[in-house]
Amino acid sequence: MTHQKVLVLDFGGQYNQLIARRVRDLKVYCELVSCEMSAEKIKAEAPIGLIFTGGPNSVYDENAPQIEKEILSLGIPVLGICYGGQLIAHTLGGKVEHAPASEYGRREFSFVKQSPLSEDLPEKSVCWMSHTDRVTALPDGFETLASTQSCPITIFGNLPKKIYGVQFHPEVVHSVCGNKILENFLYKVCGAKGDWTMKNFAQEQIRKIREKVGDGRVLCAMSGGVDSAVAATLVHKAVGDKLTCVFVDHGLHRKDEPEEVMRVFRDGLGMNLIKADAGERFLARLSGVTDPERKRRIIGEEFIKVFEEEAKKIGAVDFLVQGTIYPDVIESGKGKSAVIKSHHNVGGLPSVVDFKEIIEPLRDLFKDEVRKVGSELGLSDGIVWRQPCPGPALAIRIMGEVTREKLETLRDADAIFREEIKNAGLEREIWQYFAVLTDSKTVGVQGDFRTYENVIALRAITSVDAMTADWARIPFDVLEKVSTRITNEVKHANRIVYDITSKPPATIEWE
Ligand code: XMP
């Protein structure tokens, strides 16, 4: 089964991934592609619609990205957002000018003429503006469809040609009817059928993987994270025992994680899953090491060595599964090839495994879609909603040298924090939450004794992509409970602090 497709032409705006996610959420498959894509190529892809994103330029800038005019006469519906809309007007002979003052934030607008975009919407609504330029004269055949007080041409369109422009950002949540406008564009203008569902996706992938693998053998590195778990489960459903997974237990995982991975995937799903117990090796190599980048390097190298040894035992395979997801593909060069992020632990695997081809079943999916596929496949919320954990795990959450004793302290403190966040029902709002074992010791009094013990920091952040983050406003009573429990239940911790720094200027992790 092939599904309908929308192409989102990327003009460099900050919300572009968000547009693509919104379209997918509306059950229409879309791809973010370069704004330089030619009319011929677009035609060959046969999309049901095009969306031009916003971007930082003014259409009159010397190096401002332009489009081939022909794209607008292919008969494919187009929605231009902000810069994308201005570009449509400019390309077809309208006029774009600097507004007397930049407009940022909420604005009320009214529809002045009905169109497919305004179906089922109230006459007035609120939108989110962020622009300096705006369209001041429309090309022939276009008319104004909505206005704000300060921006007369807020939505415009050529109804017979199915080409529309909006001055605001329908993709951000502050644009109250923005999602409905996108939905109307997709369903009322482009004729979308809503055939992009994770159930269809999973079935299609399973069929494709089965066909591709045939009688071949497949190897996968399972980290226990969402992406590798879902990728492995998809492949397992497709080829069963032909898949072997290797889980490297580096001894730096959070509490009970290795046991859970084995319980769910080997015992529960019956996967052919090998656990390499390498905790001692990692600890030995980390002995005396305090520099965070050296710790990362050592863990990365050791991980690859352990994996290589396991792979050698298995022998040559035909395929290697990787849990690459769409944001990795976009970040590494506009959909051309997936280069695993340099800090990612599995980055070096392809060079040590004897295989013919890589299988990346999730390379078209955003993180929320990966989670949905996981649920479709029957994985529990505990796995599907697991928060991201860095490859080096607790080693970069222990400031300074990693020791067995420190690991134990941090593991116990972190488990309490996670448990209380779960009890408070905050798991899904908070992107990441974890404890850090600082390298400071402070004086305390516990019982009748003065103590000189470690400071534990709690870090919890909200984010959409980990590029920027804000510290989570966890209710004080939850923090109080965590603090009391850690100081009572965990050895070698007598003081708890809460990190109230956003990213930037801080990073999410402490090392
Ligand atoms: P920072 O700390 O840079 O983290 O704000 C951004 C995101 O990346 C994760 N992170 C890592 N992930 N290996 C990984 O696989 C690493 O060395 C690493 N360092 C940071 C971090 O948890 C956050 O989600």
C-alpha cells in the first residue's frame, strides 16, 4: 500500500519540523524537503499538496531562497506560511513590504471571505504572528480571505488554483484555529484521505522487512531506549528468530533497567536477546577518569569492543538494524543520509559488524510516531514513554570519577525521583528528569550525628527536541517528598538541591 504524500518545502524557519509533525498528526504523510527542489522533481513525487514554510529572509534579500515559478502551475495545491506565503505573492507579481513595525505574538483576525480554509471555523479567531515583512498587494486572481487590524492581508488565496498564503503560523499552539486551518487545507483543498496511521505503517514495515530479509540473518544492538526497542520489535514481528539482539550491560544503567529489558524482550516477546555483562570492564576502564569527554570516549570505545566480540560469536549476518529516526535524518543533511549523531554510542557499530545492508525501519518517523508504533506493537507504557537517557548513562551524571559506591547512591536516588514523578502523574509533561551526584560534600546532621556526605541535584526539564529546555515547575510538595525520601533511604546523601537553570545557558546534563 502506498500512502498519499505532502511535501513541505523548507525555507529555514524555526517551526519547520513542527509543521511536518502537525501534518503527520492529521494522518497525512509528509516529508520535509529542500526549498530548492525543482518543479520537475516535485511533479515526479506526485504529492497531493505542497506547504512552503516560513524562513528568516525577506523575499527581496539578495540570497533569499526563491522557487521555480512553474511549481505554482503544476495544479498541485499550495499553502504558504509566512515567508512561504510572501514568496507566493512575490513570485506571482504581488507586492511584499516591510511592515511599519514587526509583529510578534497574538493577534485577533477575522475571516472576510469564506473559503475551504475557513470551513467549520468561527468568524473571528486568534493567531500567532512573527514577521517583519507582509503582503501588501495581491497577484492577479488572488483575494483577501482574512485580516487583522494591523495586517489587512492575513490570509489570501486563489480558490480555483488552490493556492493559499497565511501570514501567521498555524502550526504553533497559540494559533487557536491553526490546526483546523491545516486540516482544512489537507482535507478540503488537497483531498487527503487520512491514510497515514501508525497501524498501517507498522503493518507495511513488517511486510517490507519480511520480504527484504527473506532467509537472511539480522543483528540489532538493543539499548533499551524507545527507538531501538521499537525498531527491534518491528523486525522481530517480521522475521522472528532470524533476528538476534545484543544488549550491552555496561553497568551504568538506571536502577532495574537491564532486568526490565530482559524481562520484556527476551522473556515476554521471546526475542533472541543476548546480554553481554560488561560492567566490570567499563568500571575498570573508568577508574581514575574525571574528564566528561574522556568518560564518553572510553564508554563509546568499550561499547563497540564488547559489541564486536558478541557479533563475532554470532558470525556474519546479512542485515544490521539501527533505530535512526527522522530528526536524525533531517539534522544530518536534509534527508540525504543518516549519520548517527557523533555522541551516540552505536555510531561506530557498522564498522565492526560483518553485514551487507542496514535496516532502519523508523527513519521516516518522528519520536511521537515511534511511540505510537510501539504502542501498536503492544509494548507497555513503561517502554514506550521511557524518557531519553544518554548512551553513557549514569557515568555522566556522576561528577568526577565513577565508582561502584557512587553508582549505587545515584541509582537509588534517581529511582526515588522517578517513582515520585510517576506517582504525581507528571511523567509525560516532563521531557527528562533525573538525579545527579555532584562532587560536593556538605555537612549535615542525621540522628545525633554530624555527617559529611554528598549533595544530590535533581534535574527536570521540559522540551520539545532537547535543543532548548526549561526547568520543570515541579510542585513543591513533590520535591519535598523526593528530598525526604532520598535523605532517609539513600546512603551517602545528606542534601538535595533542585536545578533551576534553562538550556541555554546550561545544558540538560551536568557533564
Ligand atoms: P545536553 O546535555 O547537551 O543534552 O543539553 C541534550 C540531549 O542529549 C542527551 N545527551 C546524550 N545522549 N550520549 C547520548 O546518547 C551523550 O553523550 C549525551 N550527552 C547528552 C541528553 O540526555 C539530552 O537528551
